Amino acid sequence: MSTRRKFIMHSAAAGVLAAAATQFAPTRAASQPRIKRVIRREETVLRLGGFGDNYHMSWAADDRQYVSVCDGAGWIEKPKRVYNSRLWAITGGPQDAAFQDVPGYPDKIYRKDDSLYYNFGTLALDGRIYQFLSAPDQPSTRPDGSVPDRGWLGAKLIYSADNGMTWRNQDGSTPVVWEPVHLRSRQNMVFFEEPQNAFSLLSILQMGRNYEANRDGYVYVYAPNGNTDGTMNELVMFRVPKAHILNRRAYEYFAHLLADGSARWVKEINARGVVHGFPGGWVGKSHYAWHPSVTYNAPLDLYMMANWGMGCSADGDGFGKPSYLGFWTAPHPWGPWTQIHEETVWMPANDPAARAYQPQIAPKWIAADGKSFWLVWTDFQGEKELDKSWKENHLAKEWAQLSDDEFAKAIAMAREYTPYYSFNTQRVDLILA
């Protein structure tokens, strides 16, 4: 099993102690079911198409799962453009899933410049959709066309008050503005240049349809504690009352566990503590790993986390080998987290060429008895071959610069060389003791 860092046990100055609600009473831990093992059912793998990655999901009151799609065109059969961020909706279950574009989502066309935003953390709640969009901290290309190492600068918060029809900036203004790096600030970003650039890659706890399994009135949000090996594999988190998601001043940061299993929360981000630690050696030069998916399993009354580490080559390049995959459970959103599964060579469908990443637990696709769920992921295999083919065909690095004929050719090549850069899913079984 992976090594785990000890929880920070010191008190933070100016801390505030929040009593745990009945839903999170410490006595719940004693009744937690013990999971003997986890089985990824390779025979259930489904390739549900689409073109893009990351696929953070939230289950809305209208029974649809809203899914974020990055750096792709989603399920458009003959796309005319590629999006840096786009939102889709899923109806049905994994065997009969149907995907619909959310047309009101603000256009974020993919351009390799300094205005990239990745729509990761997503929450559908009471007719609203909230999204935290992660912002890289550098322009994307050098003069020779190569891609520099890139970390994460912070996150922008946008929302829709009408199930995705129209969208606003955090301050309520419209239309949504995609600020370039030099115009980003604490006025237009919810997190910006925080200590270690923590809270740049955000994931939101999912708690059933319309967040209805929640009882204490808080939304819980997780993130790596930085951009480097040693900080990115540290998990930090904050909570905020559901009615105040747009108000950064209402955020409270996890400080440490208390003896009775509850948590101490603080207002000051510098007094935050580490919720959990993941193994070192899985970050590399990509500065992209350990971005979790956390979902409440109501039938078993436990919190499940899927997380991954980047498989790096000897020189630190990303996707040099298969990724790390782990699953954890906890009695509370803040833990303590117990690892129930580990793979240091994650090969979905037993494919040694797999370069899987960003595992997501689909919040709607949890079995009625809680003993199985469906895991979604993206696979970047074939990316190096695709880059070689692009160069051989003298295609521009920038999608937006391609002619219509070149664009159609590039899409066909991408689908040929990276066939699983798409929405992949499989059933995962929890075997109870």
C-alpha cells in the first residue's frame, strides 16, 4: 500500500472550530463497512466516444449528469472547432448513455496562448451550475513550437443560474471574460498566486442527485497543495455553505483532525493542513497529477476517492509509462482516508499501451446497493505518434490556424492515433468483508 503522510496536528492561529453536523458524527466510523478488495471489471469496459479529456461530472436535479470536457470537441460528429473547455450533459446509464451539448456555455476555443482555462470542478445545485476553471501560469509554446513545463497559477469561478442557459463571472457580471495571464488578479480569480499555488486544481465532492445526500449545508472542495512532487501529492480542502459558493470570504480551510474524528476549520489559507498524502514520484515535469474525484456512496454511507499519479519517463516527461491508480474511503469528507486499492501500473482493458489519467467516479452511476460504481477516464496513448504525424503533414501546432480541409484532416488523424482520448468507462466492484 502507498505511504501516507501523518496529519498535521498543531492548532492554527485565528482558527475557528466548527461542530460536526449529525450526518458527520464521529460514531459513524464504527459502522463503516469494511471493503476487502476492489475489482475493476475489464470485461465491462465501454468506449463511449467523444473527443477530449478530464470529464469532471455532477448529477443535477433534472437527472442529467453535467460533464466538463477539455481540449476537444466532445461528441460533435463533424466539429468545426476544438474547445479548451466545454460543457455537455449525459442522460441514461453507462449502457445507454446519450450526450447533449450545453449550447449556452461560453465559447472557450482552444488556442495555444496565455488565456487557457480548464473547467474541472463542477457542481449542479438547485438549478445552478458552478465551475472552477484552472489556469496555467505560462504561455503554452516557445518560439520553436515546443511546449514548456507548466504549472498552475490559480482558478476562476463561473456559474449559471438557469441550468446552463446563460453564464456569469463570479461577481455576477456577464458575459464570461477569459482573462489572459497578465490580466488575472485576485479581483477576477477565486484563487490567485496562493502559497505554493495551492487550490489551483479543484475537485468538488459529489453527494447524489442535486447534492441531496448532504445534510450539514456545506460544499466540500479538494485540491493538490501545490505544483511539485512533494506538494502536489498533498491533499488540501475547504468547505463553504451552499448559499455562499461565490463568496471567497466564506471559505473555511481544513486545519487538522480532532481526537473525536471531527475536523478543525480555519479562515486563513496559510493555516491550512494536509488532509492526506499520496506517494511521491508521480508528478514529473508536467505538474499534473493527484487531482482527485470524491463521491459520497449513500447506500454504504462512506466517501470514495479515486486518484492518480502521472507515469513519467526517466527524464520526467509525462505519460512515459502507465499511470498510478488508487481508491480510498473515509467516514467523513475530511477523512481519515484509508486506501483500499493500489495499482502502480494502471492498464485499463489490460492494455500495456494505456496512458490512462483523470479517473472520475460517475456520481449517478453508483449501484443501488453501493457495491459497485462506474469509473470514467481518458487515455492519452498514441499522443507521440500523433505529434509525429502532424509534423510530417506540415500541420500547424495551433488548431485555430488550420484551414477547413486541414482541420478535418487533423481531427481524423487525432481519432486514428489517439482513439481512447475519449470518454471511457468500466464497472468497479467493491467486495465487502
